[in-house]
Amino acid sequence: MSDSHLSSPTAQIVSPFMQEPELMLECIDLNKVYSEGPAEVQVLKDLNLRVYAGERIAIVGASGSGKTTLLNLLGGLDLPTSGDVMIAGMNLANLNEAQRGQMRNRNLGFVYQFHHLLGEFTALENVCMPLLIAGMDIAMSTKKGAAMLERVSLGHRMQHKPSELSGGERQRVAIARALVTEPRCVLLDEPTGNLDRQTAKDIHQLMKELNTQFATSFIVVTHDEEFARSLDRVLQLRNGQLEALSTKDKSPDEQ
């Protein structure tokens, strides 16, 4: 691929790695148009993206630029107006809703700005839910769920319900729930937007450790510029397309 192609307005955002690892996720000419009365609003325009196994990618952009819309399309929670989303080689357009649900359960984890934990269940029960949905028996689900809560330093809070946990603890439960199925890729929408600075830093460090341990890809929508620069790539969503931003200004401890 030539330098002139990479600099074109519709250039595909590609991995910077010299040796290309496994392709985990790909968007091809993605378009999303919403109808507002007689008018149409195009949120994404011929967007292309490749995400490789183990990559940590930040997506930044102004409010209303379409970041959450893109994340929902990547996770198969919404369908594009045109274009394709490929997850682990599967084209989401070729799957029905039940099949997309199975694909998400096997390959993807989700962490939202608001944790979306089920209030009537304990932390352990919330984390076990994706495993039970996948058909794992209760004993094994409990064992795996407890191990993941220990991994996020919440072994002592397993039997507490969300209302009994702090904001940081609830978000760590949400992260444990997203990772317990050992997904290929985790999508995070402002995962630390409602947390204090120290708790946010703790969760950033946890994500880095889990990425190293499980070789999981992370795609993070964030307004936190410092956190974004600490990841492998920073992509800005503007005018419906992704543009690569430089991370050369990383400090040594962010490398």
C-alpha cells in the first residue's frame, strides 16, 4: 500500500505493526443514515477500519460525531445503512438476530459508561450471566465468575449487590462481566466517564494488564486524551470518517 493511498481522504485505517497479526474486526465502506422527518442525517460515511488481535484502540471525537453509533454497529447492536462489519471473519449482515446474539456472546464484551448491572443480582451473579446464557453449568460459571472478580480485586465483594458498591466497584464488575467469556474484543463506551480521576487511572491500568494477559482487543470511545494517548492507536471520528492521530507525544510511562 503506497503512502499516497494512506494519505487519501478515504484511506483505510490500518495496523501500524510491521508483521500483521490476526485480523479481529473489519469495517468496509460503512454508512449510517438516520431519517429525521423529511430530512436525512448521515452519521457515518464510507468508514473503513481494521482492528487486529491484541490491539488497544481509542476512538475520539466531538459529542454527536457518531462514536456510540459506530460502537453499536461494531457490536452488531445496530445494522448499517450500507457496508459491512466483519467480526472474526463473520459478516454481521449474513446473520439473523439470534445468530448475532450468539456471535456477541462468543466474541465480544461490552462496557458502557453506565455499568448496566442488574440491581437485583449480586456482583457474582451479574458476572456469571453471560456464561449462563452461553449454556455453561452453574458450578463452572460460578468458578469462572469468582476468578474474574478476584482478578479485578473484588473477591471480597462478590455477594454484594450493585447498590452496595461504589461507582468504581460497579464499573470493575462490569469489566469483569465483559471479560469473563474471554472475548476476542471488548468495546467500551466512556468506561470511566463518571469516575473520579484515581479510580479511572486504576481501571485504565487494569485494562492494560488484562489486555496483556488475555491478548484481547480493546476499542474504547473516550474523551480522556491522556488515556487515549496511552493506547496503541488513536482514531478521530470526524465528518463520518476515521482519521489516525499521532501518539508521538506519549510520555515514557505511557509507552
